[in-house]
Amino acid sequence: MAEQERNLAELRETFRSGRTRGVGWRKAQLRALLKLMDDNEDQIFNALQRDLGKHPVEAYHWSSEEIGQLFLVLYR
């Protein structure tokens, strides 16, 4: 329990220090990431296929699903 209390205290201190960013900033970053992924879709899919053996359909599903989940969390 002491470790959890230390972690919580550290997180609160980080928040109070202003080192964290607000939800609006995070949403803007995710939108920019989606645009970047859209603009570079072919290169990303080629790299995923070359490096990890992912089929383009699997790569698309993986990339859109991950970002989509983050949006769902932020827009709750």
C-alpha cells in the first residue's frame, strides 16, 4: 500500500507542476496523428508488412483500432 501512496503522490505532484497537458491538447495531438497516418498510409503499411509481416488489411485495422480506442477514452 505504501508504494501505491507514493505513486499517487508523485502523480499528483506532476499534475500540480503543470508538466501534464490538458484533454484538448491530447485530442489535438490525436487528430494530428490521424492526419499523419492518413498522409503516410502506404509507407506505414509497407513498413508493417516488411518488418512484422502484417497484411495491409490487418495493418489498417490495427492502426485505426488503436487510435479509435484512444478517442473513445478521451471523449467519454
